Amino acid sequence: QVQLVESGGGLVQAGGSLRLSCAASGGTFSSYLMGWFRQDPGKEREFVSAISRSGITTYYADSVKGRFTISRDNAKNTVYLQMNSLKAEDTAIYYCAAGQKRTAYSTNRNDYTYWGQGTQVTVSS
């Protein structure tokens, strides 16, 4: 059983930056795919970014490519999402997730077993 706790959300002006962190406990962190998703009220949870177990392979939604960077520190059991050049449309609750599918990464939320409680990101225009 893996517990995930996100932090780092908040209110920022458009063009600003935030760094989200997701600390994992209760499992072997390096054995999990990790991903970030986001959800606006009334909308489906959407994929943002994913990273392989080693951290070598990363993948991004087109909407955040070039602005967001995912990384992980397996020694610290933590995955990060650096968000730059934030836009109002990035406003959402951001969730980190851990999965065990035997693939380098996944954009499908159904491949992730464990989820954090979410952290709110609000970008004012």
C-alpha cells in the first residue's frame, strides 16, 4: 500500500511558477510509474505528465509541453512537477499517482493504482 501526499500548490499570477512535490510512503517507490493529473470541477481528470521508474523517460500532455518538467528522486521517494509560464487554464486540482503497469510510462489514469489527495493550483490572469 502506497500513500501519496502532494504539496506546493497555491495562488500565482499568470506567467509565474510553482513546484509541486509528491512524497510517497509505504512501498518501494522506485518500482512505481509516477504521473501527474489535474481536474477542474465538472471536468474529467486529465493527464499532465508521467515519468518512468528510473526517471529517464518522461512524457507530457501537449498543453503543458515546454512549460512543465517532471522529475523524481528515488532516494527521497518524491516526484516533482515544475510548472513555469503558468496560464489561467492551468488552474485545477493536481493529483500525483503511482502505478505498477509494466511499461515505461502511462497517460491512462486507469493504469494508476494509488492517488494523492490533490493540491489546488490557481492561476490568476
